[in-house]
Amino acid sequence: MEAHSVSPWVAVAYLIAGVCFILALRGLSSPATSRRGNRYGMVGMGIAVVTTLVTHEVASLPEILGAIAIGGGVGFVIARRIKMTDMPQLVAAFHSLVGLAAVLVAAAAFLNPEAFGILGADGNILPVSRVEMALGVAIGAITFSGSVIAFAKLNGNMSGSPILLPARHVINLGTLGAILVLTALFAHSGAAGPGENPLFWVIVGLAFAIGFLLIIPIGGADMPVVVSMLNSYSGWAAAAMGFTLHNTAMIVTGALVGSSGAILSYIMCKAMNRSFLSVIAGGFGAEAGAGGGEAREQRPWKRGSAEDAAFLMKEAENVIIIPGYGMAVAQAQHVLREMGDQLKKHGVGVKYAIHPVAGRMPGHMNVLLAEANVPYDEVFELEDINGEFAQADVAFIIGANDVVNPAAKTDKSSPIYGMPVFDVDKAKTIFFIKRSMGGQGYAGVDNDVFYMDQTMMLLADAKKMVEAINKALAD
């Protein structure tokens, strides 16, 4: 690949692809338009791939088409078989592949720069290309190893609790600083021929290490931020490789993914009233029991039954359902929708309240409810529904904990203080489904809602409890 000038027709094709990607992001901002957004994304990617293949010299088109067929086939099978409850793991796994692809492209450019048009007349890789290459491979390696750890935490292959290393902040800052210094040295090195300078491989090794070190101290409560953060990293890695490949579509697409992921990370942090740096520092929820209050065993609580819940909800005028990660684990979204349908047949108004950080990735609860065919107009975000709890007859909490904990509003010593939460304590009656009274949520703090006079604890597997409620409603 030699010429860096771009044909006007190629520029137009890439522009159309970029517009499709923007429309895809727009569509994905709402469950109601997400299918359309996905279609725009597929069309845009198709245009970008075809344009690249047509306008570049290809060593072996059958091999490339074969690779596309294999990758597309694997992706199709995975997408068809994956459970919606496993979507966070899938997203983390795909992010790791993007990062690994960036590392491999950078390595190919380093070993054979002439094929990428970045070899200077003096036989060295162009300095600006070395900077692009080093940054791309560093971001890609961080994305890969960080996403692997995120996948392991989300999939239960390793503990979701923070793993705190001694002097981790010093180690992380030192490693990041070393990567930047080595990048500068690599860019100014006199020995930068094809595959010559070992500094490139040192940067790769340090980047793989820092990706691992950055994610292991981050607990499960912060996973939505981690997923969106890794999404941002994967975009910037692709953009950096776009400069190396002189590919406008990759630069535009990578910048869109990187910036949207960064914005989403900011939104997630704001929803938890935490700074981005505090999330990256990790350790949230490492000390269980932070936050005041009496010991749990000294406080009285009321146990309810499926029959109690069915009777009171059947007599209610309006019920607000708050789903959380426990619903996802129990795969209770379908029986929950059936419960809502039965209540509506009895003339009860039903709404679903979704917290921005509920679950293990942004939009986790929205995806599960959409999969269960819950009508979009019954699903509301925190700021849109929080004022309605004071008029609600029943707040039905299934698998949520930290997002309904009033300590976020009242206890300044709590690690979740300041985080916007649902005002479920204002509802006339609260039903709270939990497996047992032993769980404290990922933040590791007790929840005063358990012990309120209007609360009935429904201790059971979420799916089995809702099935029992549905049976009682039908009788």
C-alpha cells in the first residue's frame, strides 16, 4: 500500500459508512430503535469493508473472504446461542478481540512497514508512524488483557470482589509512565527498521500487564463502568490503527466508539456519584459492612409469602417493579413479565424502574426486559419515575440492592453516599425478593429497607418466587 491520497469516491463511501455508524449509535440509545440501529451499523460496516477490499491491493482475496466467512459464522452462532443473561460477558469478550486485533495489526506494521507505506527513505519506520503504532499497540494490549479479566469476573471464573495489590497505585502509575517514556524513546530511536527495535515488544508486554493490573482491583459494583470504559479503549485502539493503515473509516469508527464509550463511562460514574479516577483506583466494596447501623441479626424484619404479595398487588392501583442483577442471575425476566401481565388484567397499573448502573453492563436490565417482550412504554429511567414512589401502592424489588439503599441519601460514612437511588422507602408497601438475609450487595453495606415497617422480605430464588406469585394470582 503506497499512496496516501484518497479517491473522492472512496472518501464518499467512507463518509456514508461514517453516517451509518452515527445513525447506529443514535438507534442504540433506545430499546425501541435498537434493531434499526444495529441494521445501520451492519450496512455501514459492509460499505467500509467492501470499499477497502475494492480500493486496495489484496495479496489473496480468497483467504480474506474465507477469514470473513469464518469470523462471521462464529459470530452468528455465538449471537444465536448466547443467553441474554450472559450478554455482559459476551461484550467483554468481543472487546478483547478488538484489542487483540489492534495488537496484531501494529505488530504486522512493525515487522513489515513497507507493506503499510510507513517506511522512510532512510530505511527506518517514519517517526509519526512509530508514535501511532506504539499508542495503538499499547491501548490494544490494555484493552485485551483488561477485557479478559472483566470477562473472568463477570463469568464467575474469578472472584468479582476487588483484588487489592500492595502499592497498586504506585505500580500502575509507574507502568503507565514507563509506557509513555518508552514510546518517546521508540519514536526518536535511530534504529527503527523493520522489526529492529526491541522497545516495541517491551511496550507490548507492559501494556498487557497494566491492563491486568487496572481491572483486578475493580469490584463487581463498578462493572458497568468497566465495560463502557473498555468499549472506549477498543475504539481508540482502532482509531490509532486507522492512522497506521491510512484508513479513514477506521479512524472515524474508532473515534465514534471511543468517544461514545467515554461519554457512557461518565454517565455511569455520575449515576454512582463517583469520579472516573475513583473507579479506576478500584477497591469499591472491598470492606464489607461499611456504613453504619445495627448488626443485622439485632434488627427485626418481616417475612412475607407469595400469597401475601399476590393479594396485596392484586388490590393495588399501581405497582412499580425494580429489577436488578439478581433477576438476571435467576433468569426471571419472563415470569416477571407474566406477573405484570396478570396484574394488568386485574386493572393494576404496572411500571418498571431501571437504574443506570443496575446489572453488570450499561442497559443490562433494558436488554433483559426487552427480551421478555416488556412494552417499552412501561420501562422508565431513574429520573423519570423516582417522583412516583410516594404515590405507589407497591414497590416490588427483585434482585436489586444498592440502587434502593437509602444509606446513599442519609449515611455520609457509606461508600454509596451521594449515589442517586430509587425512593422505594416512600411506597406504601415494599416486597423485596432476596435469596437470604445474608447478602449485602456489591457495595457491602446493609440496607435499611429490609427492616422498614412496610417491607416484606420474600426469601427465595427470584424466578421460583415470581412463579409462585403468578400461581397465586391465577387462583
